[in-house]
Amino acid sequence: EPEVTQTPSHQVTQMGQEVILRCVPISNHLYFYWYRQILGQKVEFLVSFYNNEISEKSEIFDDQFSVERPDGSNFTLKIRSTKLEDSAMYFCASSGDRGSGANVLTFGAGSRLTVL
Amino acid sequence: KQEVTQIPAALSVPEGENLVLNCSFTDSAIYNLQWFRQDPGKGLTSLLLIQSSQREQTSGRLNASLDKSSGRSTLYIAASQPGDSATYLCAVMNSGTYKYIFGTGTRLKVLA
């Protein structure tokens, strides 16, 4: 069964450092997403990406965050200067064409980010 | 602003029991609603997706219903098993957006 792959599974970094989280979405999917879940809290939407550009982003997704699809397979989330409150589990997800009537998101296992 | 609430927050039942998890949302202009399962330290697994035009979806022992006008969805689990123990999340996608708004989840424990 196709799956979304995320690396690293766990990253520990110092406050102020740059972090890049990587995702390989399902190959024929067109929409890509990042969500995060702070420990004990709700899963929160960060950003959606379609046709090589951001289609929607939340208030959380400020100038410190950026996303990129550098090639045909990877989808990355960069945090330029990490803060303590960025510590969370970050989930990548992908989905097929919304127009087909199906929009089932397939999530990766997540990347746990710990900022010290 | 869409708000999604799930009740109860936690539930513990003996094996074999049928159970209902509830989800409510404040804005009825949704595109679809999806139920997910989350195991500790793991990602989210999609269980059922209901389009806004549908009333229910079934998969095996799971049945999800949607009453868009009243802003409610239920997830029915028949003949629960210990392997069903997990957190169940309800998420709503509003019309005109690409994002899901998640509820806080119901933590289910099925006792053997």
C-alpha cells in the first residue's frame, strides 16, 4: 500500500537553529500538506501546497516557515530560526485530486521536533 | 470560525461492546468530514470520509453518519476489540478551503 514517508523521525535542535523536515508524498498525489501537533493538543493545519505553490496557510505559518518541492518526489518544511514553542510532532500528508470526489488524506508517521 | 468538538474525551469499555463517538462542528458549510485513528506516537490513519452530500459511510465494523444541518457526526464501532484502542479524531474541511480542522479526539480503551 502506498505510504507517505517522513524523515527524520526525531530531531533535537538548539533554539535559533534552522531545521528542515522532509517528506515523500504518494507519487500520484497532487495536494501536499503540513500539520503539527503540540503534545496534548489538537492537530493543527500549517500549509497546503498545490501546483508548486502555497494554496492556503494558517496564522501559525509565519515568515519563519517555508515549504518547497525541490524535485518531483520530495516536499520539505523549513523552520528558519526555531523557537521553544516549535517543539511538536510535524505531520506531512498528501491527497489526490479533489475534483474526483475523493479527498482522503494519507498522513506520514510524523517527525518529532524538540527545540532546546 | 469553524470549531470542532468531540465528546467524550475518553472512554473505556469492555470488549464486545458497541459504542458511539460524537463530533460536533459549528459551521455547517463543510465540504467533507473525515474520521481518523491515531495510535500513540504514530501518524493518523483515515478511517472514513463522508462527503457533504452523504449521510453515512461504512467500513467493516465502523459506521460514520453525518447530519450537516445540525453540525453533528457520529462514529459507531460495533463489537469493539482491544485492537480498537486508540485516539479517534474527527476533522472537517470547509467548502472553499484545503485545510482540515481537527477536534481534540476521543481516547478509547477497550478492555479484554
